[in-house]
Amino acid sequence: MAERITATEALEHFQTSLDGEPAKAAEDVPAVERFVAWIGADRDLEGLTLDEVVRYVTTETDETPKALEPLRAFLAYTGRLSFTDAGLVSAFVPAVPLYDSPSLRRARLNAGADLGDTAYSVTLDGLLLLERQLEAEKGKRPYIADKLREAMADKDFRENAPLDAARDEQGHLEARIRDLESRLRHAVIIDENAKHGRANVGSLVRLLNTATKKEQSFTLVSPNEVDPSKGKISIASPMGVAVINHATGDEVTVNAPSGPIRFKLLDVQG
């Protein structure tokens, strides 16, 4: 990265670049402001990830692809200035409609198959997020290829740090793609009727701490859908492991870092 910069500072840079185009600025800036508000005005853009952008584009906004064009332009601009990874624009690769998705058809078939420990339970939103993440990661391949070509222009491969870095980046990218492809192959969308009132992915759970008498609620989701700010916790978390497959009225023990905690499930929906 060329320099550290906050989301607000980057927005100011971008707005300045549109000084000669007032009509475009009036249209583009508000769209980018919504994104900046979502990630945090003081957020250091150096740490902004592709997954975050994909999540925003996929699940955090109902804007059309055309309405998202200002955000794509903003991230392309910050990428050129090395404020962010240039590959973030790959989050805007068009997605296959979920209803026409091979992944959705496969997930429905998987629901009736015995996948054992390889099954990856996910909500419909989570399946779409996985697809967008995979498309976005594949969209980064041309950027890595460019880095490799630039690094290989130096014929001295013995001490070529940029080449080593590009190869490492390529290796991590391909590993990430394989992981996402594996999750999609083994994705299972659990039908609400098949849960028989027991907590699983997509369930809204309300429970009571039997010691403190305090209630809390959350939605169980797959690991890639976790969002504590929206009450979405992973089925792989200590709480998720404790309540999964339990029904209203059951008591469970959560193995928390501070020690075991007893809870009673007051309600399980979905």
C-alpha cells in the first residue's frame, strides 16, 4: 500500500477527483457515503477485505448493479492509488440468479444425501454469499497474473522478492478458491420442516441463562455468515455447538472460556 488512509479520507480524495463533474459527484458520492458509513468512517482502508465488499454488495444493500456502479468506481479509484487492494473491484462480478444456480440445485440434492462430516449447512443468503465470494476470488486471478508477469520481467529469479510474494499470493488465492468450491459442493440447505422444531442453521433461538435469569436471542448461521452486530452466530461456536439439534424446553451447557454455563431454550423458530 502507498499509505494508510481512512474511509473518510479516501472518500474526500474521490470527491475531489469529481470536482469537474458536479452531476456525477451528486450521484456517486451519496452511494459511497453509505458504504463508508457501513464499514466505519475511521476505518483504515488498508485492511478492507474482498469478503467485506462481497458481503455488502450481496446482503447489506438492495441496490441494483447499476446503483452500485459508484461504489465500484470508488474502489477502482482507491485501488489505483494503492489505498486498497486493486482486486476489490472483482466483488462486482455479476452473480448467477440464485433461483437458477447450480449450487442451489446441488444443495437441495445434498439435503437428501448422507454427506456425513463433509456437509456444510448454510442458509439461502449464505449460499448466495459463497457464490459471490467464489466469483470474486476467481476475478482476482488476472491481477495476480499481472503481478507475476511484472515480477518475471526481472530475469534474476534467485533474489526476486516480488516474484516470491506474487507466487505466495497466487497460492493463497487458489487455496481459497478450492475451499469455497468444496463448501459449495457440500452445501446443504436444511428445510424448516425437516428440523422438527430443533435448532439448526437459520433458526432464531431465544434462551435463558439459568444462573443470571437473563435472556438472549440469536440466529444460527454457517461460519461464513457470522455477524455479531446482527445477532448471527456460527453453529461452530461454543453456543452453536451447545444448542444445535435442541428444541424448546431443553437445557444445554455452553463450554465458555470462563467455564460451563447452563441455558434453557425458551423458543426455537425456523
